[in-house]
Amino acid sequence: MGSSLVHTTRRPEGGPPDAGGRDPLSIPADVKASIRILIVDDERTLRESCASVLQMDGYNVTLIGRGEEALDTVKRRKFDVILVDLYMSQTSGMDILRSALEFNRDTIVVVMTGNPSVTSSIEALRAGAWDYLPKPFSATHLQVLIGRASHAVMVARETRDLKQQLAKQGGQSDKLSLIGISPLFRKAVDLARKVAATDASVFISGESGTGKEVIAQFIHQHSRRTSRGMVAINCAALPEPLLESEMFGHRKGAFTGADRDKPGLLETANGGTLFLDELTEMSMPLQAKLLRVIQDGVVRRVGSETHDAVVDVRYIAATNRDPQDAVNQGILRGDLFYRLRVVPIKLPPLRKRPEDIPLLANHFLTYYWNRHRQMGDRLPRLSDASIAFLRSRPWRGNVRELQNVIEHCAVLAEPDQVIQPNDIPIYEDAAEFPNEGAMAAPVLDEAYHVAKDRVVASFEKEYLSRLIGRAGGNMSKAARLANIDRTTLYRLMDKHNFQRDELSGTPE
């Protein structure tokens, strides 16, 4: 394996080359000299070959051949980058990885392995490894990878003071954009907060309107890349040729209308975060091309025969599908999915977090009132009956639908008005009231009792929702309108998880 590492001649800047001989990551020589790199491998030839290449590039390199010594060293000394063999005799690279991150979470750890597998690689990445380097590898591959890691170190240093300032000003800076107290939602936010401090790839799943892009922005804003931008691209919004050009860029003359060289969004996101929304809508050929960039960090523009740029990007992907189902159906590459799903975050739909609806509704009402009204107009407020009505709705469009409904209320409300259920617009759609033909097909495919139970449950939920709105949240009135006793009404509400703790005492 040591013989696989081929030396290259030293360049003036010492960085990984692009097609034009420049250092695309623009790492100054003094920064390289300040970057402390530790190489841990029990194979002497390999570690010395790696050290020779990196020292010629201007890095500050330390070599260790024994795992026990490395464990002791990472406890006493701080390194910016650690290159460690995953499989060594006596002490494993995983032990060194965990120990290094325990004592300095900002350390970038790259694991080397001569026996690469999806399982071992994912395990290392989940434990906090920044990337992995399969053996055998070339000197150029090593230089490119360490160049990307060094760029990440440089960005982290540039933004450290800014992060500290943000922490002082808003330790709870998610209060406005990430509103919610439900256990499922807080679990997702806590996971986002933990992963934000790393460069690990994140895969966010959840129904449309649940706030996937908001979570992605939160992760970026709390990362060490916060001084650089987050570039977002909706993979479902562009046809394949345009999406390829937007992501990877193109060379002059690559296609009709390409009258100049154009960098893509991957290059624009260098040093920052790339948010890939609706990734499952990307074609399989583009997925393969994206996977190569994620693995190597090298971008080739459309129409180019050379490597045009080396990029250091943090990837956050999102989809409103079940991503594992997308893999099983063959519309999402498994290797790309596993590479991006180092940390999966699943956002719950709004119907599973009804306790958050009053918080969100009042927040949106305040926001849109101030946005659409003149300063000094007294804020309207939602009545208890209105809150109860909002909590009873299915919210198929999730937080985005609630946001639009409350903006409608804010636009039409009068100053200091108490907004009642009848003031709240409800947009009925085909999904909410399926016609007979649409209903018949799935029903006739099921056993009689199964189909009957499902149709009855759907009717009961819709009836309750309309009944509560018509009664303005008053349970006595609702029971009279339905010609049932309150006990029966409460039993139906409990059956379908309707909230009634704020309803029972509502006066007529």
C-alpha cells in the first residue's frame, strides 16, 4: 500500500492543482504552515510517504506508528487534521477517532482503510469522521483531500469570533424560526443542533410544508461555515440539462447559448453549504455525477475535458418521500443516499404536533400584522374557539398551509379584533373530499370490514372538524347540533386524537 503513494513535484503554492496549475482553494502558505496534521498508521512506508508529500506542500506534520501512543498524544496535543488508519493491530482507528473528537470536537479526522465497505465507512462517518480515504490512493488524491480539509480549517478559524458573537447575542436563536414544544419536533431540532457543529452530511425527510429548508438553514447558521453562504437548489424545479448546468457549471460552447464560462452552484457553495431540495427528483445520471463530486471534491463543468475546480462543501439533502422507498424503487441511488444520510432527520407533520399550533398561529399573526399594517395598529388576537378550531384541522399542507391561512386572517382583520372560527378561511380540495369514483377504487380493493372501518373513520374525523368549527369550539353546542351527548362527543374526539383540553370550558 505504501508503494501506491506516488510523489509529485512541489508547486509554489503547495496546494492541490486544478487544470490551470492554480490552487483552487486559495490556501496561503502561512496558513498551511500553521495547520497541524497527525498521521497514524502502523505501516511505516505509507505514513512516511504521506508525510513527505504533505511536508513538501508546506504542512506541519507529526507521525505516530502505534495506536496507544496516538491515544495518549491526542489527549495532550491539539491537531487540526488527523489521518488515521481504521484497522491497526492492538488499537483501532475508531478508538483514536472517538478519543480525538472527545478532547477537541473541531478536529477533522480522516480515516484510511484498505478494506473499504459501506458499513465501516458509514460507522466512521457517524462517529464523527470528516471523510474516509480508501487504500491504495495516489499522492494527488491525498493532496486534494487534505486541501479540502485545510480549507475547512481555515474557514473555521475565520468564523470563530463570529460564532462566539452569535452565541452571546442569541443562544436561543432558533426561537423564532423553529417554534414548537412537541417531543417529536424538539427531538428533530436537538438532533439538528448536535450535527450542526460538524461537517457531516444530513438527510432531512418530511411531508411538504414541514420546514425542511428552515431546518437546513438552522444547521448552516449554527455551523462553522456560517460566514459562507448556503446555496439552495430545488432538483424538481429544473429540467435535467438546465439542472446539470446550474449545479456543475459549463464551458463556453458546451451547448447552444453557452457564450461564456459559467461556474456552477457547487463552486458557488465552496466553503459553505449546498442544500439539495427534493433530491429524489434528480435523474440517475446526475446523481452519479454528484456522487463523484461528493467523493472526490472535484467538479467538472459541462463541456469540459479537465477538472475545473476543487470544492469543499457541506451537503444537506431533503425529500418529501420516504428516501428508503425511493432507493427500493430505483429512483434514488443507494450509494448516494448512504453517503448523504450520515445523520437522518425526520420532521413530523403538523397533525402530529397539535400542541404547537397555538404557538405557530400567534407567531404568524404577529409577524404578518406588522408586515401588512401601519405601526401602531393594535394587534388582533385569536379567540379560544379559533385556536380550538385550528387544532382540529388536518393541515395537509402542514406549517406552510397554517402560515398562509393566518396571513389571510392578518390581512382582513381589523385592529384589536378577536378573530373567530368563521373568520378563518378553510380551503377545501380534492384530497380532502374525494369524489365517488376516486373513493371506490381503493375501497373495492380491500376486505369489507377493513374498507368500512376506514371510510367511517374518515367521515367521523371530517364531521368532527366541521362540527367544532360550526359550534365555535363550544362542546355543549356541538353536542346539541350533532344530537349526541357530550360523553359520546368526547369519546369520538379522543378516538381521533382531537384536542379538547381548551374546548370544554368555552362559553356560548
